[in-house]
Amino acid sequence: MTGTAPAIELRGISKAFGPVQANKDISIRVMPGTIHGIIGENGAGKSTLMSILYGFYKADKGEIFIHGQKTVIPDSQAAIAAGIGMVFQHFKLVENFTVLENVILGAEDGRLLRPSLARARKELKRLAEEYELNVDPDAVIEDIGVGMQQRVEILKALYRQADILILDEPTGVLTPAEADHLFRILDNLRNGGKTIILITHKLREIMEITDTVSVMRRGQMTATVTTAETSPEELAELMVGRKVLLRVDKAPAQPGDVVLAVENLNVTDEKGVQKLRDVSLSIRAGEILGIAGVAGNGQSELLEVLGGMCTATGRITLNGDDIDLSGRQSDGQSRRARGIAHVPEDRQREGLIMDFHAWENVAFGYHTDPAWRRGPLMDNAALQADTARKMEKFDVRPPDPWLAAKNFSGGNQQKIVVAREIERNPTLLLVGQPTRGVDIGAIEFIHNQIVALRDQGAAVLLVSVELDEILSLSDRVVVMFDGQIMGDGPASTANQIGLGCLMAGMGGADTTAMAGWTISDAAAPELMQEG
Amino acid sequence: MDYMTLLLILDSTVRLGTPLLLACLAGLFSERAGIFDIGLEGKMLAAAFFSGAVAAVSGSVWLGLLAGIGASLVLSALHGLASITFRGNQLISGVAVNFLAAGMTVVIAQDWFHQGGRTPSLMGGGRFTPITLPFAETLQDVPVIGPLYYHLISGHTALVYLAFACVPATWWLLYRTRFGLRLRAVGENPAAVDTAGVSVVGLRYAAVAICGILCGIAGAYLATALQAGFVKDMTAGRGYIALAALIFAKWRPWYALSATMLFGLLQAVALRYQNIDLGSFTIPVQVMDALPYILTVVILAGFVGKAIPPRAGGEPYIKER
Amino acid sequence: MDKMPKWADVILIPLISLLLAAILSALVILAIGEDPWAALKMMVQGALGSTYGWGYTLYYATNFIFTGLAVAVAFHARMFNIGGEGQAMLGGLGVALVCLFIPWPHWTLAVIAATISAGVFGALWAAVPAYLQAKRGSHIVITTIMFNFIASAVLNYMLVNVLRPQGAMDPATAKFPAATHLPTLHELLLPLGIKFSKAAPANVSLLIALAACVLVWLLIWRTRLGYEIRAFGFSESGAKYAGISPVKITIVAMLISGALAGLMAINTTMGEAERLVLNATEGAGFIGIAVALMGRSHPFGVLLAAILFGFLYQGGAELALWTNIPREMIVVIQALVILFTGALDNMVRIPLEKLFLSLRRKEG
């Protein structure tokens, strides 16, 4: 054997969850002292792979080598012992502990805390100087910002002598300035000889910081390239792939008047993170507007505001009339009364009550409808008959109104939700991830129903992380990144690579090449140069 | 009210506050580790019976104490099994523990002693006797300090001193040792402990066991020190008052001391005076009875000094990715 | 997918839990030197062998129906109302005030007013914990426990200082006027030619309890409010999507729960004691927990479980009378039922689910 062994080598890792192949025969080699990026769409299998490396999952097949040594990692303790440190997307910190206490937790020197704390304090000071990782060791976690909290996670790993550091979507919660600082830290760590694996869906970050990059798609590793020898365009293509577009037969849209107008919509979550920044858009009658974007870039919040599930500031009008964004009329009931129907992103947690019968779910959200009322009671018989009718029309299988929602397959669950919402003949239909976890046959059916509703003159807002779904279904497309709109234009001229760049927060030639598209100033025209 | 009366009330406060303090610290360990425990009452009751019974039969209060602790630990193990291993509802488990103790103590007492659910009165070595501290007698006549030392500080049983010693000990264990750090962490964010490679289940069982030991001492104190033997339902809601004190104390050891002594004082005053006459109107004794609970509800409502329970409290830990 | 058929969840698991509780109880009885089989026979004889026995069994069952329904309604909204005891005490106060201070011409009018009053008092006692849970996030279990003790102090004060007749030593109100006395089963069944024990306390409240079962069933499964309560209980995120207000459901469900617990007082205070005494509830508020858990929070299940516990209560009293087994044996059984059907549910459920899965695999 010549040269140094890779810091990490994975050979043929496979992992399945039931019928879903999350990882399929994955092999990577990461050399010591380098930053290796792993990029891929949501659900490509990145997190599963890293969980295997950190001992949370056991791989079905495959081997792991750390510095040339074959290593078995049954739990996180073994991962720590092997020198692997992990910075999770959701931090694993004790909120009311100090930084110092969090750092030593589980890695104390002895039964008493004092010596451990003293050593950790010294060590933290050293690490701060070496890597620009300065954090006040006595600060309490809940009082410091997410950027600082992330540094604590990195310090925790380094304190445990980690020389391989995995970061899962580390910039998802950071401001641009914090992200820049993080990259300086990562750069310093690399110069200090540490090996870093960076999981992200942001092309800009990959181009800016990594030495090599692997692209994952649908559980498989599609390519591993040297960052210097690739381009964002090539990566975007590798990431989304040249998928065969699902064909949806649809006539050209006949847009009417503006139905929905959103102006300067802002949403801040309870942690104070801004989820939507000055979002403005409009949808006309008889038009499908698709919102493209990687999950977590504000699309969910947009749907939730429109569906009455969260409050916001700004202005929304429906057919010219204002919609209440934070008062008494800002709940789902009021929205439905105004003719807004909502197929939520998560049918199991939101769209359905899994323990309810199908017929009870067909009333869900519309249970106060006078049509299903008989005196003080609900008219269950009418509801059951109506459910049977809808099940037949939407080909729900089995067509049994008495079956609990949890006993239907994903596709049939979604058909129940779609039937419920579309059959209300809404003015505006909100649709989130209509075909997530849905079989091919049902996908086509649901798509056709949405198009049919459009052709009846409804306005449709479609949110999906599946780019081909957006492209095949929408008349117009808006791309969101980091709570902002990056670009807006007709679906007919959009292409996957251009959209891929916008979804990663970048502008550039591929995006301006799309005819009829307006590219936001927020989309960086080109890559930021280092230094 | 003269100085002597005040001293007597305070002395009674200490006696009545001691079981509350022990039970409160017991709850503190359990809840700090994320296991809600409304079964303090039942564990104390079981311990009271078994300590009284064994002390009565063996004549040794120390054997009684051990038996009490053992009985309390058995119930702790049951609570741990339900809430840690089988991830059941911790509140329902606590309710079951309380009823189990309430029923079993009388059933067994009746079977063993045939005295209508009591144990025989304890005598001699079967009870904890007051300890007179050095010089208490000689200093008794020194003004102010003498009576204070003689009546309030000296003359309690060993368990009272033990309970008071438990306060700094608990503080030290929680805030100065590795075990305490991990224990507090597991009640706040078990995932942090788990990813750091420490066993969540092990820590929680340890906490529940400590809770059992302290409840055991509290129960033994009731039957072998405060009173001379076990009577049916002798805890009389003390476990719940301790729970209230725990919330009042915001799950902190020194605050637990103040809260339990405050509640002990309320009991002492209620015992001594039926109604308190404030000239224009009288405070009925029932107000004193209800005050600990009213104060706790006010604290819980968060209008005055919000009490934030350990964040992972009541939630079984299920390992996710 | 369902891991096992619905009947297993609704019937098999409670039965296995009950069986485990019964086996352990039998062991306890054996350990204190008695014969479990003889004890069971004596219980059946004492509780179900005569109309006198039935009269007591149904009297206790009436209490447990009310408190069981109270806990069940709160369970549907995923809340644990452990305050049934306090709510029932206040319900007693409501009944006493109506019966003592309003001159009623006939019991039918009195019972209507007393029912309303008991319900309102019980609901009000649940209102504060409900509001604090909905608006301030104060844990309902802890606040309802505290309210039990506060209720006991309130009742104590009212009985000792306010409602106690001059010169009486007993902390209790005066006897209610004769016009408010509720007919017992004996009086109700006599016109039908059925002879029922005169001494047994079961009374017309039983019919109110049965009506409450039906009404709660209608409420939970037939009304929009019940629909919203169940939806909220199953999924808070779903409720948010559907526009169901968590604050409203939390408060309304607790008010109904409190009112049901309060209604128990019609049976104990108006029907049996005919005056308000200090310990009128006798722990029935807590037995409601066991009844609701056993009955799987379904009114029909609650009814069956309430009759079972009524049987245990009456049978247990007989045992205490004739054998060495004290009354508290019932408390042990109650604890075991709560333990197995509530806290250790997974211990029974997980092996059973595995069994059904492997059975299905064999078939498939």
C-alpha cells in the first residue's frame, strides 16, 4: 500500500427501510485533511449514510474503514472512540447548561466536575485560538444564537478528540455572516489536519469550501469529482438528473383575473428565525403556480399562512378582499369559508387523523358544514354516502368508508385528502407535496385532478420538492431559497439546470437564459470568491 | 406571641417539615432525570408501614428503616419498569403506585397485626429517639441563644439531621459531580446524553432508585420518629404537598428546603391554632390547609416567578436517528 | 397498518390486563391465608346474589359511571383529569345548596335543579385548571391534584363554619327536606310489580347515569364538538390544520369532564346520604381513572367497567364483613387495574402485537 490511507472509506454500504432502499451500494474515500462535500436532493439518502457512520443505524451490507482500519460502529460511543464527531442539523445540546457543561457532558475526566471543567476551559481557549472557535465558556446555551450553538457542537466533537467531523446541513440555520464564519472555521480545521464531511444541498457552499464532492441521488452515489474540476452547472445536473418527465396532458392555461395576491409577506418563527422575507406573488384564475425549492426554504410557511395555520405580517388578498393574517379570522375554518382548500404537505400529521375512519376524514376541516348537520348532531349517514361517492370517483381502494385512514396505502390516503379538497370546488387550491410517497398510478390521477380543477377556473398554488412535478404541472414557476423568491417565470421556458441553480440560491448564465424569467437580485449572480 | 411559643412553633415546623423535605428531594432526583413522580405519597406510605412493622417485630428501628427503604425501592422499581422500560404513562403509573400502597399496607397490616390496619405502638429501640446535642443542657439558660439551641436545634431524631444534611449533599451531587451533570442533562435533553454515549435508561433508573431511598427514609420517619407506629393512610397527602413544594422550589435543592419548611410552618400553625384571629376578621384553619396548594397553583400559572419543569419530564425517551 | 385487529385492542387487551390484576389479587389473598376461590364466590353472592347486593353494586356503579365518563371525556382530548374527586366534592356543594335553600314542591323539579347545579359547580372547579392548561401551559395533572386538596379545604370550611346546623357536632349539613328525596330502585320498581330491596341505596340517579352514558356517546361520536375533541386528542397538528382551536377544546372538554364528575353528587348526596357530609366522594373520583382506562374511554366500556367496580366495592365490603380480607383489598385491585390497563399497557400490548403479526405472516 502506498501513500496515506483515507481517513474514511466506505465500501458498498446498503441500507433499506422496509421496501425503501435508502442507501444502495455506496462507496466513498475521503483523504485526511480534506473537506468532502456530499450533495443531493431531499431524500437522496445523505442523512441515512451519515447516521450509519455515527452508529445510529446498522448497515445491511458494506464495510467502514477508518484510517485504513476496518471498524464496526454499533453505537455513537464507538463512533466517538473511532474519532468521529457529528454536528447534527438539530443540535443535541442541553439548553439550560453552560457551554462548558455541554462540552464535557459524557466526556468527563472523573467523578468530580471541577477538574473536568478546568481542563475543558483551558482546552476551549486553545481551540478558540487555533480555529477561530471563540465562544464564552460560561454562557448558557439558550441565551446564545444558533451560530454560537453550532460552534459548541463543533467544540464538543473536538474536545472528544475527533479528527473526522461530519456536519449535516450546517448552514440551514445560519445567517450569511455566520455561515462565512463557519467556513473560516472549517478551513482552519482542515489546515489543522482534520477531515471534514459536509452534507448540504447548497451548491455555493460546495464550490466555496470543499476539495472533493460526491453527488447522491435516490440512495445511490452518482459521481465523485474534484471540486476544482467541476462546475455548479454540472453538479446541479448530476443532482437532479435527467429524469424522464412525467407527462401531464393539459391544454394551455387560460388565465383569468388575479385570484390571490400576496404582498410583502413576512413570517418569523417562535425561535426568532425569519422564515419568509418580503414574499410577493400572485396567481390568476385558471392557473397553476408551482413553488420550486429545496425543503425548508419557506415554502411550508407560505402554505401554512395561506391555509390559516400560522400568523404573518404583510398583505394577502383573495379576489381583491383582504385575508386576516393574525387575528380571529386567521384559522383554517375561516380560510375554508373563503373558498381556500388545502392539501397539506404532511398528510399523516395534518391532512388526516390516522385513527379516524375514511368518512370522518372526508369531513375533516369541513365538519362544521351545514350540509352535514342534522339538528345538533352531525349527519353521519349523509357523510358516509358522500364518502362512498368520492371514493368511487377518485378510485380510492378499498372503497370502504369505514376503514381507518392508517389502513390505506399512501396513495389512497392522499386521494382521500385530494378528493375532500378538490370536491369543494375551491377558488384557490393549496397543494403541498401532492405525490410524496404516492405510487405512480395515483400520481397521474392526482395530477389530472389538479389540472381539471384549474381548467374549471380555480387558482392553484403547488409546492413540491420534486422538480419534474413542478415542471410538468405548473403554468408558472416561482423558485424559493432562504425564505425569498429567487426567480419567477413561465414553466415552458424553465429548465432543470437553471432551476437547480436558483434553488441553490445562485443566479448566473443558466438562469438568465430562461426566456421570460425575472431573476431576483437576491440570487447571487456568480460565486462569491474566497477571501 | 412570646419567644418560647415561637420556638415551639418553629420546632414543630422542623418536625413536620422533615418528611416533606425528604420526599421533596426524592421527587427532585426523579423529576430532574425526566421521570415525573406523583407516587411519592405511595412510596412514603409503604415505607412507613414496613418500617413500623419491622421495627415493631424486631425491636430495632434501624432494621425498620432498612425495611422501609426496601419497600419504597420496590415501588420505585415498578414505576421505573412502567415508565422507563415499557415507556408507559408516568402519571398513570404514579397513581397506580399510590393506590397499591394505600391498599397493600392495610391488607398486610391487618393480616400481620389484626389491629385494624395499624402496627403495634413502637417502644424503646423501635423508635428513633431525640439526640441532645453537646452543651444543649448547659447552655439552656443563656438568654435568646440558649433556648434556641436547646429547643430548636438540639433534640431532634437522627433522621431530621440526616434530612437537613441531604440538602447540601443533593446540591453537591447535582452540581459538582459527573453523575449530577448527566442526571440533569437526561431530564432536559436525553438525546444529548444519548449521542454523548451515556445510557439514558441507566441514569433514569439510578435517579428513580435514589428517589425510592429518600421516600423510604421519609416514610420511616413518619412511623418511627414523628409517631410511634403505622396507622392507615398516615402520610395524609404529604407526598402531594412535597410535590407542590418541589414545584414551588423550581426543582432546586436549597429552595426545596425553604419551600418544605414554609409548608411545615403552615402545618405547625394550623396544628396549634385552629383559627387565626386578626382582629377584624379571622383566617380559618382550612385556609392554612389549602395554602400550600393555592401557592403552588399560583406559581404554576406563571403569574409570579414561572416554574419551568425539566424539559424532558414525563416523556419516555425513544431513540430517533 | 393496524398491528392487530380492533377487537383485540378493545376487548382482548383489557381482558388480559384484568386477568393479570385478578391473578395478582388472588395471590395476595392466598398470601394472607384466605381462599381466593371462596372469596370470589362470597363476593358474587354478596354483590349479585340478592336485590340488596345488586342495590349496592348499582349504587356504587352509578358513582363510577359519572367519574369514569369524566375521565374518559378528558382522555378523548388527550388530557388526564385526576381532579374528579375535587370536582365531585364541589358538585356535592352545588347539590346541597340547591336542596337546602330552595323549597321544592317535588323531587322531579329538585333533581333537575340539583343536576344542573352539581354540573355547574363541578365544571367551575375544572375551569381554572383548564384555563391554566390552555392559556398558561400549566400541567393539568398537577393543577387538578392541587384543586382536589383545595376542594377538600373549601368543603371542610363550608361544612364546619357555614352549613353545619347550630349545635351539631358533625361536619355535615342538615338533612335535606323530604321533598328532595330521590326515589330508590325499590320505590321505582314497586309499581312494576318487581320487589327490590328497600335497604339498598341505588336510586333514580342510576337512570341519570345511564342517560349520561348515552349523551356522552352522542357527544363524542355524533356531534361536531365531539368530533373536534377526538381530532384534537389524536393529533394537535391535525387540529391546527383543520382550524380547531386548542384553547377552546381544552377548556370545553375539561368543563364537560368536571360537570360529569360533579353529577356524581346527585347519587351520593341527594340520593343516598340526603345531606352533604365531609367524605361524600369516598375516592370515587380516582376510581374513575381505573374505570375509564378499563372501558377504553368508551361510554359503553365505562358502563361495564363501572358495574365491575361496583361489584368489587360491594363484594369487597362483604368480604371485609365475613373474612379476614379488609376492604382495602379493593384498592389493591383498583391499583392493579390502573397499573396493567394504564401504565403497563405496553407490556401486554407489545407481545400481543408480535403474536398477531406472526399469525398474519403464517396466513399470508
